[in-house]
Amino acid sequence: MQNDPDIILFSDSSKTGWGGINKTTGKKTEGFWSAEEREMHINVLELKAAFLTLQSLAGNISQKHIRMNLDNTVAISYIENFGGNITNLHILAKEIWFWCLEPNEELTLLQLSQKLALLLMLLSAQRYQTVHLIKLNNITISNDNMKVYIVDLVKQSKPGKHIGPLEFNRHVDYKLCVIVAMEEYLKRTSKLRGQEKSLFISCVKPFKTVTKSTISRWIKQLLGKAGIDIKVYGTHSC
């Protein structure tokens, strides 16, 4: 069951400008599109309006459940599905999700585990079963990128063809960067994990390797907190 939102936002767009309102406080925000933006499809503008409304009216808010209301079904679908097939809409939807993530230092170990698992899934287009197979000695991190090698067979493996390394680039915004999240997670768990070689361990003693179902539950919990109906959009939607 989803909790009631702490903050309710509405956004809307036309071909000339955009506006948003925080129904909880009554505060409003608005702006005009540039000449270049006016040439964009209305679906793109609706997503941009939602993002600008979030940044303007919820930029200083932390650890709160925000409900974002739009009247464009395509934009809603891209947010709820973490993206889609149209590149510019897909990128915008991902940016909205990543922007909503908390800074790593302010997260509990459980929240950091959930964030890292979700980032790995979103950026690699892999499912939780694959993320569960990640081992510490199969992760290489450099200044600019990270590679994760999956040694074990996964569900989509074919005879003679195994999944290639998962590659991630460092993001300029540390709050959105999967590598920064990985580094923080490795630092926090280094003194907890003992001899455990799998990446993800439990968040309570005895800090053992978690199961696939645990990672799936983490993702569902995070989606539920974000206001996503996990009965419709679950771990298989990523």
C-alpha cells in the first residue's frame, strides 16, 4: 500500500511556456520556453515542465514523498516506466528519477543499498537477478569509468554467448553517479562483510550475502516510496 504524499505538485506545459504549483503550500512557478524549445514536441515539453517544477518547488526538500501530477499520458508513462523507446523522452525521464535521489552521505545503509541496486539496473538495463551475481573481485573502478564483469550464467545467456561487461561512466553530478554510490557502498560495507565476496550484503548482522528476492524487495520498497504502483510496475519494469 502506498503512503499518502507529503507534497503534491502539479505541472503543465504549452508550446510557449510552462507552469507548476505546490498544492500543499500554494507556491507557484512558471517560465517561457526558448525559441529552440518551442520547436520540441509537446511530450518533451511536458516532461521538462515536470522536471522544472520539481527543481523549483522541491529543490530543498529531503526524505519526503512527493506526488507529481501531469495531464500528459505519454509523459506519465515514461516516468512510471523509468524511460521508454523514444531517446529524448527516455533521457529526460531518467534525469528526473536520478535528480530525486538523495546524496549518498545522508542515506542509511539500506537506502544506499536500494539506490545502488536501482542505479545498476537502470543504467545497465539488467534485471535484479544479474545484479545479485556481482562479486567484489569482478568490479574495476578508474577515474572515469567502472566495469562490472558477470562471471556466472544469467537467465538470458545463450550457448556460446555470455553477457559482456557492464560499463558505467562517471557522472558530473556526484548525487547521480553510480560509481560514487558504489564507492560509498564499498567503503561502508568494508568492515562489515567479513569474508563475503558478493557485492550486496544484508544491512543487519550477520551481514551475509543477500538473496535475489531481497534485492527485488529493496527495489519494490524504493519504488513504493516514490509513489509507483508496484502491483503494476515492479522489478521487471526496469
